Amino acid sequence: MMPLTHFLALIAFVIAAAGLTIGVAVWADLPLVALGLAALAGSLILGARQWR
């Protein structure tokens, strides 16, 4: 079982990474739609790999 402090730290790091990713995308003038499509494509690729 994962201790509560590790779980909360994991959630905080994921939220921070998402914020950093969105911040870098905005800074680089990348449309958020393109970022969303890239995330969707990555999710589909990783999901398809698990089905093998």
C-alpha cells in the first residue's frame, strides 16, 4: 500500500508537470488544440501497445 504522503506528492508532481507543459506550450505559441491532439495520439499509441 502506498503511504498517503507519497500519494499526495505524486498528485502534486503530476499537476505541476501538466502546468509546466501547458506553460511551455503557451510560451512557444503552440495552439492548445495541437497539444491536446498530441496527448490524445500518445494515449492511443500507449493504449494500443497494451493490447498486444
